[in-house]
Amino acid sequence: MNKVNGSHAPGYLRLGVNIDHVATIRNARGGEHPEPVRAAHLAAAAGADGITAHLREDRRHISDDDIAQLRGEISLPLNLEMAATEEMLEIALRHKPNACCLVPEKREELTTEGGLDVAGGHNHLRRYTDKLKASDIRVSLFVDANERQLEAAGMLEADIVELHAGAYCEAFLDGDEERTAAELARLTSAAAMAEKLGIEVHAGHGLTFDTVSPVAAIPEIVELNIGHFLVGEAIFVGLHDSITRMRGLMDAARGQ
Ligand code: PXP
């Protein structure tokens, strides 16, 4: 049991469930089923601590209406992933999610391929981070586990960095133990550095039942955002079981 007097025990690791790919399946037929908001309700009932949704420029999965519905119906914190563009800024300021995670976006990519170049795009990003913060929206920057990017995130006074776990997960899937260990070490030292800079640390991308435990064991990380695998696994076991099993692995990695 990881709750103490109704609140979470120290060291509790939050799970943000990304529901983008519920929308991907819905959009494959252009109708309304399956509804992302229904998945968000189920995720809440299964113990998710937050809902994450990525509104992409091309609206390939989550739609503007989904964001409005999630904001209106779901009491869990909403983490809106978005590119740093004027259009997305206007939408964020209108819906006021709890957090906005700024991500790089390329039209031709299948998923978010790398972290944001905070160091290179520092001046460009400042305008977005300042406006979001002024509107009481927490600013999260999706970055590779890299010192330069973390320093730049610190200079931008980001509230959160989300460390890109993709390189670690890919190394694991390739069966390359040396690279897996090296990528995990990069995530571990980046998490420690971000905490020293006073930035809250999250991680995500590509996590599965097989890869989650070592990342969940990194003590500075306070939240994982997981989507594709949970929604895929839900086809076989249902969303509730898929989420509760992930939750169990995260708690076990924290000794809870
Ligand atoms: N975090 C960020 C910033 C992402 O862009 C994504 C993918 O949309 C995720 C987490 C979730 O990744 P996955 O769907 O691979 O679990």
C-alpha cells in the first residue's frame, strides 16, 4: 500500500497516462469510438495520477475537442504536450492545463523523436515559457539527458524537465546491454543534476513493463508519462489491468 493517511507515502512515483493512441484508433475510422475521455476516466479509476495528451499540429490523434472534454470532465491534472507555436500557446492559455510539456515536433515523424533543443532554442522558447508561467501553467521541457539542455532549462526557469527515456528503451529492445546501462546511467545523472538545479524531474517515452523498473528506481524522478505501451497492452488485458500492473511495477521499484 503506498498511501499514508490518504496522501502518498514519501518517494511515491506518479504515473501520467498518455491517451493519444486511444485517439489514434478512433481516428482510424473517423468516428467517435473509442473516446479518449472515457479512457481518461478509466485511467483515473485504475490509479493514474495525471492524464497526458499531445495536441499535434496535424491533429493526427488528439483533437481540440478532446482537450476541451478532458479539461471539462477529468479532475486529474492534465499535462498538455505541445510544440512551441503561437497556435498551441493560444490553445493552452484558453484551456489552462495544469502543465504544458513543450516538445519538438516534426511533421514526418511517427512519434517525438528527440528532446527539445532548449540550449539552441533558448531565446525562441522564452516567450512561450514566460507566457505559460504567467498564466499559472507549469512548464515542462522534454529534453534528452544532457547537461547542456538541463542548464538551459534551468536558465529558462522551467518548473519541470521530462527526460527522454527513448534511447534507453531502444538500447534495451536491441538487446545491447552495454548501451542500455550507459543510457540508464545518463538518465540517472541527468535526474540528479536537474534536482540540484531545483527542477522537478519526470521521464517518459517508450517505457514498457520490461523497461520501467530501472527508470522508476531513479529516486529524483517524481513522475513517469507512459502511453503507447499501456494502450497497446490494453487490447489484451484491458486498460485497468494494464495500468494497475504498471503502477505495481513502479511501486515495487520504489520499495512500496
Ligand atoms: N512523454 C513525451 C514528452 C512524449 O512525447 C511521449 C509520446 O507522446 C510520451 C511521454 C509517452 O511515450 P510513449 O507513448 O512511448 O509511452
